Amino acid sequence: MNPIEKLIQIFSNFPGIGPRQARRFVYYLLTRGNGSLGELAKHISELKDDVTICADCMRFFESQNKTNKDSLYRCKICADQTRDNFTLMVVQRDIDLESVEKNGSFNGFYFVLGGGIPILEKEPEKRIRAKELKIFVERKIKKGLKEIILGVNWNPEGENTGDFVEKFLKPITEKNKIKVTHLGKGLSMGTELEYADSETMKNALRNRS
Amino acid sequence: MNPIEKLIQIFSNFPGIGPRQARRFVYYLLTRGNGSLGELAKHISELKDDVTICADCMRFFESQNKTNKDSLYRCKICADQTRDNFTLMVVQRDIDLESVEKNGSFNGFYFVLGGGIPILEKEPEKRIRAKELKIFVERKIKKGLKEIILGVNWNPEGENTGDFVEKFLKPITEKNKIKVTHLGKGLSMGTELEYADSETMKNALRNRS
Amino acid sequence: MNPIEKLIQIFSNFPGIGPRQARRFVYYLLTRGNGSLGELAKHISELKDDVTICADCMRFFESQNKTNKDSLYRCKICADQTRDNFTLMVVQRDIDLESVEKNGSFNGFYFVLGGGIPILEKEPEKRIRAKELKIFVERKIKKGLKEIILGVNWNPEGENTGDFVEKFLKPITEKNKIKVTHLGKGLSMGTELEYADSETMKNALRNRS
Amino acid sequence: MNPIEKLIQIFSNFPGIGPRQARRFVYYLLTRGNGSLGELAKHISELKDDVTICADCMRFFESQNKTNKDSLYRCKICADQTRDNFTLMVVQRDIDLESVEKNGSFNGFYFVLGGGIPILEKEPEKRIRAKELKIFVERKIKKGLKEIILGVNWNPEGENTGDFVEKFLKPITEKNKIKVTHLGKGLSMGTELEYADSETMKNALRNRS
């Protein structure tokens, strides 16, 4: 296959990109100078050189400060002494962590599962960082962990993932009296009762306060 | 103005209808026989003859059974002896009541405010059935009312309406220890953390359980 | 069925209206005073009293001027002496006529078929005003008609309608050397070649000039 | 700036990609193995090695066959002896050429301007391959060129580009009696008269046949 078709194929696997837009990407690149192509190539091939997986939350991060040894294996958040050791939010993907963190209303720590568990998955523990989570939770318990928040999407895969994590951690959480909580469900901003779907309405009623 | 233009103008005031669709309505009617036009006209002019405002919840309903005097001034729901007297949900419009009722997860009674209160409204009590609500709540208290649920939309007008109702009823609710609750806010079905707006996320965290 | 449900059912048959919006219409009407309901009813029932079908183009119109006898059976356009007698545009519905007329670039006369002919229709001539068209064309020929423009939508029903009309009129048009033309097909305003569908592109090429 | 942010920035410049999706791209890449990252990088940096600009139509193409010298500087289409030498279509971008070619109804040759000329552009000839076009047209004339089709988008930039090309080539086209044509304008497939914009309708009428 020629380089153009090959690249179209690769770009077509990018999240949310179809063949047509993939083709436009390639044409866009063809109009760039060799310099910027080289630069892009360099950044892609080196992407993971400076990017480490945080030894705590398992998210991707860039080792900012080579002199500060700690920042080589733990991300900014996990290295932050001022954060609340009592709560840990388990999320599916890096981008969920960022979106919660950007929100600013959570001050505990995170753990990134690295994905979700589809319904009927035979080997769920292989789909996410189950063992790593267990180890991390055990370490956090020593530091006073009191609550684990299941920060999963409200869709079948997300709920399935949350259920699995809850069951998977049960032995530790029960033994150590750790509360496992779910994000609140109900009306999202902008929802009008008239258009609220039945599940959302049920939860809005159940979770009234 | 000629009948066609007049009707277009009237239909343009229907909720969600612009001049173009209003015009299509008129052309559609022009293709109907005089019989069906007459029928439609009859139903419209008689619409309110058989439709009463429920003496309790203030919703529109049709007096089903002329022999049953009760059904002449109270709607099916309000006349239903089996419903829970402890909870009352205050909604903005008839259609909200129907959507909650269709959901089936609420078994208390309703009250329809008949609208919402826009931000900065000078005379809020004139925008909704404030006095009627007060009277109804006082009657319900005698029957054991324990909780008033503010079933308002999550948008500025809805929240403004809820705040007003809460303040407006405070004297009675405090005196009688009636709990005033709000529908749960948080993730709606289908929400992915990545795309949750900041207000929804805040509430999903605050209302975790 | 009670008046509310009955009206919801009727409104659900309005073009482009589903049950949910039909219900909102009824609730909207319920909030109107009996006065405006009566007015609406009156306009609907009288809609066809002042509205006549033009004896020429067959469109609906309102007899503006009772004193001017001509305006009682012919619409403004058909009564307009200054328009071009050589061209006649055959359209499917009143609304098509209006949209072409609003455009202002056509100065001939119109004929409204009153609908379209679905593919595989057994009795096409019953679906549209075929006989009336023939008679009108014959009258127009005496006034010097030279061209019939098939002003149909570019979709299967529209093309089928155009084909039928063309075949149906062939005896007269051939005998009297009347040109039968189709609206130009090609790029519509805003079309980018990249996204032009194959049929449009074919025509844009064939009809280049 | 760290590699992640740098890449997000670069991807944000891809056509149709915003910062949020750019970020998702990077996270997607972070989950790939170093192998596939290397492969992608390689394809990007080598993209232009095997890709040449066709000496005739100026489109990008891959020199398929090193042994066949001709295929080293002319693309498949331009090297195709069986195509029609009388017509040349001038398009703005490679992707337009592909979309016309895929359509299959054009059998002449192409020329890719490499872009469009925005309204009020001071130095239009610098925005597109004006000189190259002139030279190419002169060569094609020797081979019997009879018509130049302006295959531009129907939007302000496209029309401006077409007008410039037409004026720019006038000396040659007039001298050699080359017809300059525009793609047909009118109803696109699916258009209903009721919704046709005024410009499209004007052209549909003017270009009727």
C-alpha cells in the first residue's frame, strides 16, 4: 500500500475519524513543509519517551523535573501533599480524570483503570488495571482512606465497570470499612422534566434532598 | 387580513412553530374537507367546555363521569384515595406532571404552578398560582403532608421558581416541620464524565452516595 | 375520546407534528382565553368560505375584491395581464408556487397539480389534476404558450410526477410544438465539489455552460 | 512545552479538529505500542518521499512504478492516453479532483490550483498555481484543447477563484477560441422547490432545458 493510503488507514483508527476526514488529514500534511512533518513525526515517536505512567494513579504524565526524583514516577496530583487522603476516585480513562480535575470540586486522589469492561466480558480483570488498583487501595488505606468514589460513565459499560470494581474490592473495603460511593444521578444542568428520560427521572426522585 | 394570513399568524404563535410551518398547516387544512375543518373548529371552541381545572392540583382534566360528582372538580390523580398523602410535588406545567406521572416512580400528589418565574420578575406571585398553592398545602397538611418536592426544571427560570416557592412557603413549612426537597442533580443517563458540564459534575460529586 | 385526546390526535396529523408536540399545542390552547379559542375556531371553519380555488392555476386564494368579478374566480397572478403568456410552470403544491413566485425570477403563469405521483402508483391521473391541466394548457395555447416548465422537486416522487405530466401532455405539446423543459440541475448554492453527491455532480457536468 | 501539549497543539491545526479532540488523539496514541507510534512517525516523515506533485495536473500522487520513468513525474490520470484531450477541468484542491474522478462522468484532464482565492485578496496569483496553469493550458492547446471547465465550489471563495482564472486565461482562451464553461447550477438531488434558496432557484430557472 502506498504511503498516502497507509496513513489514511492509520488516521481512520483515530477516535472519531472516518476515512474521508483521514484523507483530508493526509492532504493537509502533504501541504506542510518537510520541516513540520519531521517535527510531527519526532513528537509522535518520542511521545512516550518523556511520558511516564504515574506509579500511583496510573495516568500518563510528563516527568517535568528531572532533578526532582519524585516527579519522575509520580504525577503532579499524586505528588501533591495537600490533597485529601480520605477519598479516592476511580475513573475509566485519563480524560475523565482531567475533566473531573478541571472541575475543581474534588480534592482527593484518583486511579485510572485504563478502560471499561463491556457487558458479558469473560475476563473483566484483564480489561482494566484491577490488580494495580487493589495494591494502590491497600497503600492508600494505610494513609487513612475512607471512601472510594466510582467515577464511571452512566452507560452500560460504565455501570458494568463500576459494579465489577465494587465487587472486586469488596474484601478490602468491607474489612477496612471503606465506603464505596457512586456519583449522584439525576437532572443534569439544562434538563427539563418534560424531556427527562425515565431512568434519569427515577434517580432524580430517589436522590432528592 | 385575509383568513389564510390570519390563521398563519395564529399558528405561528403555537409553541415551536415558525411562519413557514404555520403556512404549511394552513395549506394542509385547505386540503381537508369542510367536514373535518368543522370538526376541528368544534373541538377547539369546545375544548374548555369539558375541560376543567382540577380544584386540587390545578391541572387541566376532562370531567369523565358526570354522575360521579367528585370527578367533576377533581382530576383522577387527586381523587385517587390510594395515593400517598405525605408527599406533594410542585411542578411548573401540566406536561411536567404528566411526564413524572408516566414515569410511575412517584405516588404522592401534585400541584401545577401554571408556569415559571423569570429571573428578575418584579411580581413573581402573579406569574404562578402562589396563593392557590398555599391554600392547597394547608389542606394537605391536615391530611399528614410531610414533604414538598420542588419538581422544577434545572434552568434559570426553573431554579428561580423553586427558590421563590421555597421562600414563599417557608412560614407554613417551618411551622409544620414540612421537609422541602429538590430533585436529585447529577449525571443523567448517557452522560460521560468527559463531557459532563461543570455544574452537573459538581452536583454529581456533592450528591454521591 | 375526550376533547383533549381528540385534539391531540387531530394535531398529530398536521404536517411534521408528532404526538408530543400535538399535546403541547393542546396545552397551549388550554391556556388561551375562550375568546381566542373561538376566534381560532371561527377562522378554521370559515377558512374555505373566502378561499377559492383559482379557476386557472388551481391554487387556493382569497377573493380580495367582491366588486371585481374577475378576482372572484381567478387569483392575482392569473389575472395579471402583464405576465408572460409564453411560459407555464407546472408545480406540485401551492407552496411551491409561492416559493417560485417569491423568488421573482419567473414571470409566466403557473398550474398547481395539487400533489405528486408516488412511484408505482396505479392510477396516476387520479393523484393530480391531470384533466384540468390538459384543459388549461389547451386554453393557454390559444394565447401563445410556447414552453411548459416542469417545476417538480428533485426526488423520486417529483421526477415521477414530471415524467407522467410530460407523457400525459405529449399529444398536445408535440402537435403544437410546445417545448417541455425541466428545471436546471447541478450545484446548489453552498455546494462544495468534495461533498456533491454523484447524481448532482453528473448533472453539474452535463449542464455546464 | 511538553510533548503531550505540543502534539495537542499540532493536531488542533488538523482540518476540522479542535483542542478537545486533539487531546483525545494524543491519549489514543499513548495507548498504542511504541511500534505503531514509530510506524506512524515513519509514514509521516516519509510521506513526501514517495509522493510527487504531478508535473501536469499538479496533484499529489505516489510514483507507483520506478521502472516506468513516465510514472515518476506524471500521475495515472495524466499518463492515461485514452482520456479526452479536448476538455480540462480546473479544480481547487486534490480532493475535488478525486471526488469528480470517483464520479466517473468526466473523461478529460484536470489541473489542481492548490487552493482558492479569498474575496479581496490583494495578490490572487500567489494564492493558486496561476503561472503553472497557464503553461499547462498552452501545452494542452497543442494537443487540441477545446474547453476549460471551472470546477470550483459554489461559495464566495470558489466563485472568486473561478472569475480570476477565467480573466487570467482570457488572452489565451480568446486567441485560441477555447470555450470556458462553469459547472451547471440548479437543483441538487433531494432539493424541494419549497426550500430552494433564491440563488439556486434563479439558476434552476435560468438553466432549465
